[in-house]
Amino acid sequence: MNDEEVRLLGNQERRERQDYKTYDKVEDQSGPSKFDAVVLLILLIMFGLSGFGLMNHYNVKNPSQSVDNNDIRGGLQNIHQKDISGQDVFNKISDGLQNVGDSKAPKEDELAIDSVLDSYISKIEQYTDVRTDWVDDEDEINKKIEEKLEEQQNVVQDLEELIILQEPEISILKPVYSKNIYTYKELQNGIRILFIQSTTQGIHLTITLNIGKKNDPQDKPGLTELLFRCLQTNFYIEIYNHYTTLTTELNLFEELNAKLQELYNILTKPQFIDIEKNAKELLDDLMVESKSGDLEYVSEFLSQQSSLKELKVLEVDSDQLYQQYIQHISADTISLIFKSQDEQETILNKLFQSELVKLKNLHKYQKPLFQNRYPLGRHILKFKSDTEELAILSMSDQYSCQRFLAYLLPKPLYGAMWQDHLLVTLDQDLGTVLNYINKFIQFLDYLKQADETQLQYLYSQMLSTEELLFNTKYEENLVQIGQNLFADPIYVLKGQESLPIFDKEEFDQFLSNLANNFIVLVGSENFQYNQSYESQKDDSIFILDAVLNKIHQEFIYDLKPLVKLFELNNLFQFQLPAISPFLPENLAIISVCQEPVYKIQGFGLQKVDDLSLTVKEGKFDGSREPKFETVEFVCEFPLPDFQVDCQEKEKAAQFSLTPFQIARNIWWKPSRLSAMVFTGLFIEKPESTLAQGKTMLKLLQKYYTELSKRLFQQEFLFGYELTFKETINGLNIQMLSYSEKKSEFQDKVFDLMANNDEQLFLYVKDLLKKDIRRFHDQKLSLLTQQYYLPKIMLRPINTPQEILNVLDEVEYEQFQKFQSNLLSSKIEILNIGNMLPDEDAFDHSQETYLTRTLNLKGQNLKYIVQRESNNDMTSSVLNYYQTGLKNIETTSKLYFYADYLQSYSNNYFQMGQQVLIKRKPLGCADGLQVYMQGIMPQDGNEEIEKFLKQANLQLSNLQDEDILEQKLYTINKLYNEIKFKTLQEEGQFIWDKIVNKNYAFSEIQDVIRYLDDAFPQKLRECANLVMQGQISVQVYAIDQAIENSEGIQSLEQLVDQDVYECFFTL
């Protein structure tokens, strides 16, 4: 029964009931008997109970209960069935009421029946908690059940239409993917401050001033550059056409006060030095610049359309510099850009305490619109140049169109934006210049005929590409950011603006204008100026016969117009760029960002322009606390909707280092550090001998790495990352991709791994031989700490020569067989980031990991290593104090003890003596590593023993306060180890625990908890950690005589040693 039929049936019943009541009132004044009332009541009770039984039978759920969305697609398939069930219930209820209405004729006491029924029903409700408000009116049945069904259906539809509902928001908001975090503030007096939190250490400070070469007086070109060359300052200065930047790098926050004071002095009391010397150097530089046909000079020359004035920099004095300075830099030109945001509040406090806030009249700088003063028409400008150059120069206010054209250009045309110009360079011989200009004009005509839909798609791809490239940078160019901060402060947050929607008509108009208005720049050292050339009528306005002067005399030019289209004898085949499958289809779905949050701090009210996000008006007079605006971009990533039995696991995974085990070999962890996904794949190597397996894995690592460089250039450009590493027992693959394209990219990686290329194999094989030899010529400290000891402890060592011998014997067929066996081996997977987990069932089975460590039985062992390199003549000693199998107490004490010893060693050893002390886990074993370089091994071993004895004595006498202070240092240091700034850091940290299987994920957090609760007396027991036996690795240079070797075990003797197996349950 459909909704309309239900509604009509309800109306009919209501009319019948109303007629029935009217008949009772008029015709029958006698009431029903007690027997009649009891029978009717029993019938109603039976109907009510059976009705609710039917609802349970047909599984009509209360919408307030949680909807099982374990499989949304299944829910969508079942919703129609639930709808039908609800209608069946309504049918049976309606039939029951109709039967009740027909089963009894009206009696004389019918008037009292309503009050009798209400009394009984209210009592029933008290015992059964069944709501029966609908008895008086059947329309309420229809209404309530329809509401329930509609609510229930809406729950599923909401899930289905989630993306559709986001579309209006997506069209307005701009997602932020940046690995950097930006905070933009503006003081009331107009100083603009941008903080950029990045991976850069220290403070990088750039000050941008709104003064450049464009401010040169007409009769004194070069004056602005000269004054900055003569300005006395420690800042690094760069002078541009519209801006000048002062840059410095600070290591300590204490240096910031001095730099801010220096900046204030520069702005208010500039000092100019070495004017004569700098003027001569500037003159020489301008001579060189004019000879090269510098593009900036060419564009200035073309736009001025006037004779160039003779440069008089040698006649400038300090008064002229000062007048030029105060005229253009009178406290109205400053913006500050900080690279470090970690101590943002500290920087702000120092800024407010500085004299910079006393500067007045800082104003919003409006970048003037460019006025196109280029000659109209197509022209060739030839000039003498040291290198052959060929370029097409275009100027237009249609910035989006210029960028789109640069994106579409086919080879050998390369387009780029340069100071508001579209510059198209042609990588061709100058003899074919006319041919390729013709190609350029034909391509413009081709674009006019191109499919509009395809162009729209390519335009969207260009915007997406720019968004990715802009927001996946690890480092930012502070100079470029500063230059754009005057024009548009929010540029640095979201990139140069483009038109949001592609307009074909506007683009066609732009192409038509460009085809008839551009300049070809041809530079060649062989070009000779024809002095006898006389300007013709059609080009006389462009040829300036008398402008050659003593400064620009070697810049030879010959400007002639292209008066007709070239012969169309060369027809070119053009095609548009391919649509990339590696761009997310809709970037905004990855991370839906909220609108900027504005916070006005300080006193009083300030009007804020929401369009420009800058303070509109107001002067700062220094009489009150500065007020500034904060613009924060808040970004929230969608997290999965887990089942009830997994919520605690998900919570633990979100706030700890422990990943979520989805299946036996699949791990997942949510992360908000990026809009991307880190994926780890570990493939166990096939059965093979140790030397052969190690060699083959090294070959595969190099082979796949070189292959990915060739095949994945576009993906790497869009921010994807892919690395291969050989490990003890397999191949470790790490990927960074976008969540929407993760599976697609992973499939591409496996396709790459199945690729066969014999020539590449031979190339990689030769490359690997060189790498193995080069490895043993590296620094001694790397070999001793990262190579010798771990290999001794974890597995027998293959000498480089053994690996090279296997490498020589490996044939391509052997390599292919190993490769195919590897791809069919067991794979382990970890996904970390902004994505939903795979749809596998979440089981509670725990994974047991196995690792192997030599059973050293507490013996004091010593190993001798003779260096194989003639390049490094340094010897060293490394002592490893094994403390047995790992447990939280021992591990925590080792972290504390290592930090204490390192601190104590700073005052114990002589200046310049390199000593490195740290806790070093190896497989199941835990221990302390002490490394000394630049000392004979036997002497070093004795020095270490003396040092430990003195350090332990000092530790036993330390005051409780000193021990607590040292403990706090260790805790803070450990916190920083698990304070990840990037998704890669977090992914690699956790993936290392899975791949190497050597200790539990939450180890560091457990250590912090243990140390937090540990009493000083417990930490004094650390001295006992080095009493359980040691391994000493003593490294001698190739020409050094090895000391008494009695009782020494050589590395080769380790091959047949027994091993024990160590288990960790995660």
C-alpha cells in the first residue's frame, strides 16, 4: 500500500468515526452496558499487545537507536524492505481498528464510553509503558509511523549523500594540505607578521620593504640599489623591481631583540658607507647586465618607450641617498615573515617590547594595476647576447588565462609566469625561429577549436596541481612570500588566486589577443647591428636610433614588426595534456576545512574587512597596547565510524603509538598530521642462503628505485613518495599517497615490481658494486655504530668481498626467479593517516613476533675489526654492556643512565674527545653503548672503564633534587621522540617497530610512565646495569698493528653460534 492509499484510508476512517459519534449524540441517548464496555476493553487490550508484537516481528526499529552501519551498502539495500514492513504494520493496525469499529453497534450509554476507556487505558500504560495517544485519532497513527520511517530512511540517506551535501561548502572553502602551518597577524599600525611552522631549525627572519628599483628617479637610475648597497647593516639584502628584502637567520631567541632594534634603527636612522666604492661596483654590474640582454632590462626598455638616461651613480653623495631613503621608506613599508612558529608567543612579546611598535602611519599597500604600454602587434626584438636565447613575451591582465596556456603548451614550448608576464621559451636552434613562432600561432588556433569539456577538466586539473605543489612543500621561499604579502596577505595561505571556473569565451578572446600581440626575443652573440638601417614608417615608433649611450652601447637591438602571418607550410599535430589519474578527484573531500576564524585581541573595536582580511583603518600612536588580528585556518579530517566493540581500540590508537590491528597482517592507525596516507609494505624474502638473499634484496632495492624514478615522475611531482629498502629478511616498501588514490597507487607499485628490463638490471648490478666498495670508505663512526655491532649481534656477517662474489655470479634469469618468488611471499601492511581502514573484520587475535639474537651467555667477548679503507685512518672502540632481555624497568633505567653518563662525560673527557653514550636495543637484548673515536682501542677500553667507575661513584652521591632534575630531562627528551611533526615521521617510527619486530609499540610511553613514578633511590641502582658482561668491538686502521689478540674471537667464528628465539606479543 503506498503513502497516498494510506492517507486516503486514514481520512475515510476518520470521517466514519465522526459520523459514528454524531449519530450517537443525536439518535441514541442510552449508554452501553457494563458487559459491553468490558468486552470492548478486552478486545482493545488484545489488539494493542498483538500490534506491538507485530512491530517487533517486522523489525521496525526506533530511530533513536544506533543504526548498524557496519556495511552502509547493505543498509541501503535493506531500506526498501524496512519501508514495506512498516506499511504492513500500519495495514494490520488499521484493519484492527476497523474491526473494532464494526464489531459493536451504538448503544444508549455510548456517551460515557470515551471516559471509561481513557480510565482503563491510563492504568494499562502505567504497567506496560505503552503509549496509546493515537487511539482517539487514527491520523496520528499514519503521522507517527511515517515520521519514524522517514527518520530511519534519512539516517541511511545521510550516509549515502554525505559527499553531495558537502558540495556547496566545497565550492566556497579551500582545503589546506600544507606541511607547514601559517599564522598571519596584523598590528594596528599596519605591520604584517606571518609565522610559518616548518621543519626548519632556528629562526629565519625576512623583512620585506615596499621599495625597489621602480622607485629610481628618472634622472638617477640605479639610485635605490646603490643606497641599499651602502646601507650599514648585518642583514642580507636583495633588491628587486618592486620590493627589497632583508634576511637573517638566528640560532637563539635572545638574538631577536638585537635584530628588531637594528631594524628600527635602519628604518629611522640609516647610515651609508663606502658610497664611492659601491657606486663603481654597481656601474660594472649594470654594464654586464646590459650586455646579457637580461629579460628584466628588456621588459623595462619595452614598457618605457623612451630614451634611456645616462646613469650618474658615480656622482651620487650621501645626502641624495638619504633623501631617496626617507622619501620612500618613511615607516610605511614593513612586513615581517618568521620561519619558526614554535615559540610564537615569545616572538610576539619581543616584538611588542621593541621600538618597532612606535612606528606610525604604516598603511595597506595597494599593488598598482599594470598598464600595458607594449607596442601593439607581433614584433621581433634581436639583441646581442652571450648565449643564444629565444623567447616569446606576452603581457595581459588575464592572469588565469596566461597560467592555463603555460600549462597546456606542447614541447618544445615551455611556458612560465615571470613578473606578470607569460614567457614562452623555445628550446630550438635560432635558425628555425620563424618555424616555431608559426607553431606557437597554430597552437593558439588549435586551442580555440578544442573541446570545451576537456578544457574545463584540464583547468580543474591545473588548479588541483597548483594546490598540491603549493601545499606539499617542506620549505617556503620567504623572499617570495614577503613580496606577495603586500599585494595579498592571504596569498601565503592559499596560493596565487585563479578564476574558480573556466570560461571558454574569455579564454578564446585571450588567445585572439595574444596571437596578434606578442614580442619575440632573439639573443645571439653572432648578431650584428646594422647601423645603416633606417626606420620605416611602420616601425619608427619602436626603433630609437639615438638611445645608444656609453652605458648601454653594447646592448644591440633591431626591432622589426612581423607584418604578416608566416607561410603555413608546416602543419603540426597537437594534443592536449593527459588527465592525470594521480590527482584526487575532489581535493576538498580529503580534508574539509572550516572558514577562517577571526580573533580580535586587545582593547576597543576595530573594523575588519572580511574580503582582504586586513585592518581597514586606524592609526597606532604608541599610547596603548597594540591590537592585532589573528587568522586561523582550521582543518578537520574525517575519521572512520567504528563499531561499538572497537571504540576503545580506536581511542587507544588515536592517542598512543599503538596501531590498530585489523587482520593478522594488516595494521591501521588514524593520524591528523597530513591529508595523505603513509603505507608500509613488507615482503618476506624467499628461502635462500644468507649471502645470496642479501645480495638479491640489495639488487631489487636498487632496481625498483631506478625504475620508479623513470616511471613515476608525474606522481612524485604531485607529492607522492615511494622508497625501497632491503632489510635482514625481506624488502621494506614505504609509500606516501592520497587516500582516494591509495589503492590505485599501490596497484601501480606492484605493476612496477613486476616489470622486466635486462638492460636496467645490468646497469643496477654495476652500480651496486660501486656502492658496496664505497660504503667501506665511509666514516669510521658510521661503520662501527651502525654496521659492525648490530651485524655481530643479530646475524653472521658477510664480508663485502663475499657479497661481490655472489653479485658477479648472479645472472638475469636468476634475478627474475627471485623477483617472482618474492612477489608471491607473505606481505605485511600498515596504513597511517587520513583514511578509513580496510573492510576486513576486526579480530582480537594477537600477533606474536620473533627475532633472533646471539646467545652471549654473559661472557666478556672482544672482537677485532681491521679497517679495509685507506681513506680513513682513524681507530675506535665500542663497548656494549648487555643487560639481558628487555623489560620496562631495565629499558627505563637505561634511558636515564645513558643521559646521565653523557652529561657527566662533558666534564670528564678532554676537549675534542668524541664520546657517544646511548641505550641500544638489539633484537631481544637491551644494553648500553659507549663509543670512543680517535684513540687506540686498548687505551680507549681502559678509559671507558675508569670513566664508568667515576660516574657511578658520582651517581651514588647525587642529591635527590639533582636526580629528579636529570629524570625530568630524560622524560622531556623522550616526549620529543614521539612528538611527530609529519606523517612520514610517525609512519616510519611505527613501521620500524613492525618490520624489525624488536620491541613493543608503546615502549617509550611506558618508559615515561615508569620514570615519572620512579624514586631517586631506584635510579641510583643504574650503576649495576654495566656489571653483567660486555662486548668490545675494537677497530684498527689498515696500517695499524693489532695489539695482543689472545682470547679474541674473529667475526668468522660467529657463523655457527647457537641462537635463542625471543618472543614479543603486541
